Amino acid sequence: MAEVKKTAETEAPVVARSQRPGRNDPCYCGSGKKYKKCHLEHDEAEDRKRALAEAAKPVDPEAVKKEEKHTLQEQVRNKRFAPAPVKNTFTKAMFKRKTGES
């Protein structure tokens, strides 16, 4: 059974998602009801509130740029990108000379 923690302010049980019982297991509050008939809706509503609050946080553009730069550097380091195709004859000839291809 999941460990129940109560906060001082609300006295409502706070249960981590990984510790929640299955839908048909007894509820963690000790009421004797199945979890789906007792606290499931409340817990899912709390999850939705938490997800909305997380999504509403402002995004730092500098952090996004830094992450994109890091991702690109990682791709270059691991050579996970394909070089652009060479289209014209002159460029193909210069590319072959530069890389030593025949």
C-alpha cells in the first residue's frame, strides 16, 4: 500500500504518482473504498493542475538557444548529420579535389 503523507497546511494526503494504488486497489486514505471510487478523480485533477502550471511557466529564450546550440554541437561531435548534397559540376569537382576522392 502507498505511503500517505499529510501536509500541515491542508491535511490532504500527498501521494507520489509512482506510489498510487491501482484503480481497483483499496484507496490510500483508509476509507475502504476502491481507489477509483474515492481519490482517483482528485489525484488526476491535481496532476492536470500541475501539468498546466508547468506548461504556463515562461520560457527563457536564452536557455532555448543554449539547448539548440548544445544539440547541434552534439550532432557535429557524433557526426549525426548528413552533408548537404552537391548540386553543380564545379562544386562537385572542387569537393573531390578537397577530399581527395577520384
